[in-house]
Amino acid sequence: MEGIKRRDFLKCGLGGMAAVVVGSAMPWLQKEAQGAVHAQILNFRITDALKDMATHNTINSAQCYFWIYKEESLPAESPGPYIFTTEGDTIRINITNDLDEPHALFIPGMFNSGPIAPGQTIHKFFTATTAGTHMYFDNLNAPVNRVMGLHGAFVVMPKAPAPGHKFTPYSQPTPAVQRLFDDFGTAPWWPGLAWEQGDPTTDTPPFRQYIWILHQASPNLFGQVGNFTPGQDFPAAQFVNRFLHDPFDPAKPTTNAIPQYFTISGQAGHFSHTSPYICPHGRVGEPALVRILNAGLWTHSMHLHANHYYVLSMNGVVQKNLLWLDLFNHFPMTVIDWMIPYMRPPDVPNVRGIGRADAGLQSLSGPGNTWPPNEELNTLIPENLTAKDAGGNPISLAVQLSPLCYPMHDHSEPSQTSQGGNYNMGLISGLNFIGDRNTPGAVNFPNQPIIHGPGPGPGVYMPAVPPPWFAE
């Protein structure tokens, strides 16, 4: 942003999200996790940065100006770092405001820093009272400060499950949620692993969970906010109207204020679709939790292929009657948890068409077992279809149903692309099936997000490396 001269800028890259663990319950994460730190005190600076976005072209440098929460021990990034803690822990936080107008850090129902003047540092503490998924954000001059980049995920894990039950993500799960988590790994319709259960022989960690922070960015509008009169707030009504309704003028590509980037946890398209921090990777029978926080101003209709998912919690309310679907609206400022059961993809149909191990499998190629899903793993679609390479040698065009990456995309059409015309540079992720737990020779896949086990027990973190088939 050439017009912004107020300070030197950090240049954010396209790396994975960083995390910080606060409190005393999980000291193992400090030495096990790459990209995560363990801290007794959070030291945040409210500052700004230029971030390299998805790609470059002649009319757009693919950089965007942001306001950011910068934790002193982690690289600069937008959104702010994931913060993990355990229910009941006391969180100490120091916050310095390096910008020209008052800012804040707010966690609904848990913490409110109040206005922090330019150049001021405050020292606060609070208690993590409620297990679940929470958004932290700047609640001043709403929604400008939040949408400019001042937001992140704050995850509180429960200390222990109820006696005689398995872990859920919540302090007080409803009977329906508790039943679902109790059934994982034991009930005949959910064979495999429980959520809290890992398997070191397959590099499968316990407490498999991912964070999707939904956001939209407008380089032109964000740059204008950065250039606004120092010490004054950019008018919120004008910001919202231009962000959502500015008419597109192809003759003025440097002034239009509508979003050009639609991101998941700061990444778009290929970068979110292939990131093991964002795109779930697992085998059939390894259920995974996805925490989704919409920090922007856009409503996203999130559609997952291969599996239906359970909606566990909405805006802190654990659900009594679990919705089970493959598309759900995420409105601005909603915080919603999904549970993906990692059942056999329904591409191989059975009587009920939902991939469970019912009787009466409707086979594509003859009789087969519903578990292990050998039919799915061994099915090639289309069969026996070949082409020829440049040397005239035959090459197969068949595709296995598993291992296979299925898409997650947004049915809100404008967010399908970044900078226009490129579907796979929009708000998209996926669901990677990397095989079956019971199949000999299944791929061992060490790519997992930062995994936080609740309570004082041990946890496992596997470093993020590119999936082997992406590099071929």
C-alpha cells in the first residue's frame, strides 16, 4: 500500500497458523509442538502489517494491509494466533497499542480490556470459565476494527469428562452430544477411534481438531482505513456500506472497496486446501472436530463433500438436537462447531445412502464388506480408462475414492474466487481421506494440526509436511 507511510511494516507470508498455550495444564505442548509455544503470560501488541495474499496480476499486487494482534513469541499474521487453555486456568495478558487510535481485546462473557489508548500498555488477568470455542476481537468502532484483522480464536478445553463418559469439547455437554462422543470407537455404527483416542502406529493423534476462521479482505478499503486521519475512527457505517455494496467499476480497480480475498484462517484457495493446519486429514473411523468462527461481514454457506457433519454448538450453546447435514449457513460473528465422523464416503451407496455399516450394501462391483470398506478402497472410477503420454505410453485416468481429497466450498457465489475468475483461489478447503484403519499397507500420514488434549494428560503433535501426493 504505497500511500501508507506511518511505520515500517511486517510482511506476512503464506505459512501455517501459529498457536500459543497458556496455563499450566499442558506443559507437553511446549516441547512437542512445532509452531506452538507455551506461555504463562500473553504479550500482545496491536500493530499493522502488509500481507502477501494469494497471487499477483497486473492490476493487483496481491498485498493487503491489516491491523493485527501480534504475540511477541510468534510471527506476525492475520488473524491473530490460536490461543489454547484449559477450563479454570488464569490467563495473564499484557497488551500494547502501537496504532494511532484506541483499540481493545474482547472475549464475550469472559474478558474485556476496555479502550487502550495509542502508546498505552495494560496488564490484566482473567479466568477461562467456559470450555468451548470463543472469538477474541476488537469490539471498538464495530465492525471496522475487527474486520481490519483484529480477531482470533480462543479455545478452552474441559478438564475432564463426566464420570463414566468420554471427552467432549464442552464442560456440560447435552445428552445428545455426550452420546455421540461415547459412541465413537465403540458402537457398531461408529467403528474406529474415539475422539480422545490416538494411535501412534498410524501417527493418529487424539483430540483431532481444526480451526477455520472465516474472513474477507478488501485491499483498497483497508488501505484507506490505514491512511485515515490519525487518531480518528474510520466511519463504521461508511465502511460497511462500501465493503458490502460498492459498485464494481472495471475502470477503477484500485478504488473499489468490495472484498477481493475470502480466507479460511488467513489462507485462500490452494493454500487453505492443502494446509494440514486447515484441511482435515484422516482415515475412515477417525472423527475430527472443526471449530468455525466467522469474523467478517459475509454469510458463508459451507458445503462439505464426502461426509455429513454434526453441528455440536452454535454461539456457545451446546445443541440438544444435533443437526446432521452437509451444508450450513455461517452468519457474521457466529461461532459453530462441526463434528466430522469420517465415515466411509457415501460415493459407494448402501441402502440408506449415508455410508454407515448397515445391512444390504448396494455394490458397484459385486458383493463386499461394509467394514473395512475394501470395496471403496479398491474401486477405481472410471475403470480401465487410459490415455497416452507424450511418448505414446498408456497412462491410467482412473481415480480411487480413497485415498482422495474431497472439497469443502462456499455456496455463497462471490466467495468462490479471489480476484475473480479462479474458483480454486476462493474460500475453499477439503476433507482428505487417506485410507482405512484396517487395510494392510494403508498410508501413514503424519500431517495433523496443532492438537490440544484437554486436562493434564499427554498429547501428540505431528509436524506439518506436504502430503506426498501433492508433491508429485
